[in-house]
Amino acid sequence: MALTVPRPEMTLAEKAYIPEIVKGLKVTMGHLLKGLARPETLPVLNYPEIQPEVPRNYRAKHRLMKRPDGEPRCVACFMCSTACPANCIHIEATESKDGRIEKKPASFEIDLLVCVFCGLCAEACPVDAIRMDTRKVALAADSREKFKVGISDLLDWNPKDYPESDEQSQKAPGGTLNALARKEWGLE
Amino acid sequence: MNQLDLPFLIQCAKFLLVFVPLALIPVNIFLERKGASLIQDRIGPNRANIPFLGGMRLFGMVQNLPDGIKLFSKESFIPKGAHRTWYFLAPMIPMAIALLTPAVIPWFAPLLVDGARGAVAVSGQILDADSGILVLFALSGLSVYGVVLGSWASNSKYALLGGMRASAQMISYEVSMGLSAAGIFLLAGSFSLTDIVEWQGANPFHWGLVLQPVGFFLFLTALFAETGRAPFDMAEGESEIVAGYFVEYSAIRFALYYMGEYAHIAIASALVSSLFLGGYQVPFLSTEGLRSNLGLAAAGILAFLGLACAAIAFAVRRWQRIYETRGASDVAVRRREHAILFGAFSTLAVVLWGAAAASAVLVHPAQVGGAWPLAIQLGAAAVQLGALVGKILFVCWIFVWVRWTLPRFRYDQVMHLGWKILLNVALANLLVTALVARLAKG
């Protein structure tokens, strides 16, 4: 059954249109005069010099998480590349040297120009190896090839840029929990 | 002196006034950009600068330069299947019309110049024809050809749709435009714009705006539609027809359309000023009064300009804050630029105030043998030209202001408003004006 929503009746002044135009003109002029008189209150950033504050949970450029020894956590299970709706993740697997783990990626390539930044790869990963919390949103390069980021690029991050509460990041080399994690992992 | 007839020389010199709307194009673009950004709580163009002049940005006005260079040097692409002749010619039409129409705008009061054949009246119009305003209406009606031809020649469905819309809209609003101005012609009893401005006189309470308020609003609305500006920018529409009639145009041909639009705005503003805002008349100072008090009048205007410069210098001080508080990487450069600008504008203000004082003290116009000396007449003409340009800039600003305030109409709403409302109100306005004018004259 169709539901009819009654439209509010307009007053005569609103129907005449001109008084409403004058109201609108007043609003815009108010904004203009405020901007002219107090430019420091304008809600804008001095952009290239000042970068915007990007939230942690914003889906930005990917990174690969690291084990305590710096190896990628990725076990080359292809879950992410299967989940990827844009088919932008290309993995080649190889045998892992660590006896406890079967496989590791020989190459892990993401084409950022094809990526739709949906976050399904991070959702799909069973071992928390891929994340999109780098807060790198302004990606720029001068050729298409440079947007195909490989394993070294994805592993290039510093635990100091991530909060103390992010344990997985702090277990990587250079992180605050690294020494403990190395012991647990059986490296010492 | 006989070889060079003075009235003839002045007639020739008047042709320079054709460049007034052309000079107003960059001013209009600057007004539009800065006005739009401030209305939307943004800062607007402020990156382009002249490196040789200490990174001078001039409030973003420098942005016009790289834009012009870009548009001149880009590839001028011709789409496949385009009709080459019309594709080349079409963008020139709006621009050519924008350069023709200043001919019928009265820029100053008629001068009385001594020539080889005695005293000759030199009109403030380049073309002082009795048909005056009809020429202007006819020419601005022609500008729709540029739109239609351009859209047809570029062999694109979207362009054609935009062109069709624009032409339908322009033709519809031309009717109400002529009718809403008819009240003024009726009262003034002339089609000549000089006569209309002279009839309005120097008293602002006798201007067209006061005598024909309904006609003024109708005319302004019709002009918005005529120039294809928001809220009537039917010819453009990103969500519907990509960009409108110029979608296939690039580089300098696109710029011709673009500049034609802004020149058209300047001309439309000149028309509104002449018909409804007293044209070249300085408020409360008739041409005669202006000539006999030229020193004081010029002093007033110079003092006002000085005040404007002082205001700009003050604004420069305030705008320095955005760079101080927002962590710009080049604060030192910005500080230097603002110091230069502040110095320049405050010096200019002082110089203008000095000139104002000098003109008030030194200029004492006197009639020679029952006529004003030419220098006094020319000085008064310059003041009147300044007054008209001031009014034009004000109306241009209204164009920008309205564009960034009102949401655009849907196409059927535009047609509804044009044919069913504006036309009827314009006819009623004309009828009432005629009746009142007849009764008042007895």
C-alpha cells in the first residue's frame, strides 16, 4: 500500500519566493563577511603543507604484518586474493624455511590503481597478515608501474607509527613488544 | 586644428570603451572565484604567484595568468565528425557580440565640443542611434547562435541537448526581458539609452529601480536566464548533460565561450545600470552640478578610493593570520608579500587622499563664454564613467552572489517560470505603468 506523506503547506511569503531569496542571500553574505573578517576561523587546511588527520580505521594503503624476526606473517593462503572483488592482489607462494609454517609468499603484489579499497582482503585474512591502517591516503606516482607495490614496499613500516595498544604491530622488529615476542616465538 | 577635428577625435577615442567589458572579464572571474569560495567558507585561489616579484599572489588574482597561458597553449581538439567551419566559427559569436554591444551603452553625458563646424554634441554612446536599446536586444538575441551552432557542429548528443535547452531558454526569456524593460521606455518616452539615463536624472529616487521595481526584478531575472547563469544554467548540468553545449570544446575555443559569458555578464550589468540604476549619473550630482563642482566631486571619489585602499591594506593584515596560524611552509615569503602589499596599498591610500585634497583646493571650474571648457567636460565624463563602472561591478557582484545562493531550477520549472509567471507579470506591469502614466499626465 502506498503511503502518502502530506507536504507541508507553504505560507504566502514562501510562495512569493522573493522573501526566501532575500533570506538565502543574507545567509551567504553572512558567510562571506565572516570569512573576510576572521579568515583564521575558516574550516580549511593549508593542504600540501598540513596533512589532514586520517582516522586509524580509515581504509588506506595496505601493509603486510611482520613476525618478530621481520618475516611477513602471510602464509600465502590466497584468501585475500580470492576475496578481492577487483582482482588486484597477486601472490606467488614458496616453501617456508620455518618448519612450523608450510608456505610463505615469494611475491605479494597489489595494484593500487585497480584496488577499490573495500577492505575485504583484511577481513578475509585468517592470520591478520594484511591490514589497511597505514593512513596513507594521498597516493601519487608518475607511472602506472609504480602503483604496483611489492612485498618490500608493503613490509616497509615502522612500529613507532602505530599505537602502543596495537600489539600485533609492536611485536615486529623495532616494536616495544618485540623482545618478548622473539622469546615466545623461540628465536632466542 | 582644422585637419584634426576635435569632435571627430573624441568620437574615435570613444571606441576604446569597447574594451571596458573585456577588461572586466578577469575582474569578473576573480569576483566569481573569491566570492564563491568565501561564501562556501573556503579561501579560494591562493597558490599561483609571480616568483620574480617576491612570490606575489595578489589575493589569488595571479591565478588568471597561468589559466590563460594553459588555455592558449593546450591542444585545440576537434572531435571526429564535427562540422569544421561552424565548429571554428561558433565560439567567436558570443565574444564578437560581447565586443559589439558596448557601442550602445552610454558611458558618460553628452559633451559639447567646439569643432570646425561650430559646437557639436558628442554622445556618450559610440553608436547614438534612435533604436539604441533595440540594437542591444537584437545583438544579445544573436548570441544564442553561438550556443546552437557550437552544439550542433560538435557532433555530440550531450552538446546538442545543452544547446537546445539553452536556445529554448534564451528565446523564452527574451520576451519577458523586452516587456519588463518596456515600462521604462514608456516612462522615458525614448529608446535611446542616453535619453533614458538623462530622464532618470541624478536623484536616486527617480531612478528606474524606484519607479519600476517590478520591472527591475523581472529584468534582472530575465538577464540571469539570458546570460545562462545560475539559477538558470540549463545549458550546463554535470549530472544531466556532462558539461553542456561546449562539452566538445577545448583550449582557447572553450575559453572564448567562457570569456564570452563573463563579458556578457559585464554588458548585462551595464544594461541594468543604465536602465534602472541611473547609468552614468553620479548620485545627487547632475551633469551640470558635477561640472561646476568637479574639484569637490573628484575629491570625494578619490577619498573614497583611498578609503578602499586603506580597507584592503587592513584586510591584508588580517589575512596574514591564515598563514601564521595554519603552519604554511613559506611563512617568511608570505610575510614579505604581505609587507609589500600593505606598504603599497597604504601608500596608495595616502597618495589618493593627497590627490583628493589637491583636487578640492586647486580645481575651480568656471564657464568660458557660456560653455564649459573641454578639460572640465572630460573630467566630468571620467567621473561619470567611474560611477558607471562602479555600478556595473556592483551588479556583477549580484550575479555572483545569486549564483552561489540559489539552487538551480529544473528545466520544466524554468519554462513554467518564464512563460506562465514572468511574462504575465511583465504584461501586467506594463499595463499598470501605462495606466498610471496616462492618469498622472492627465
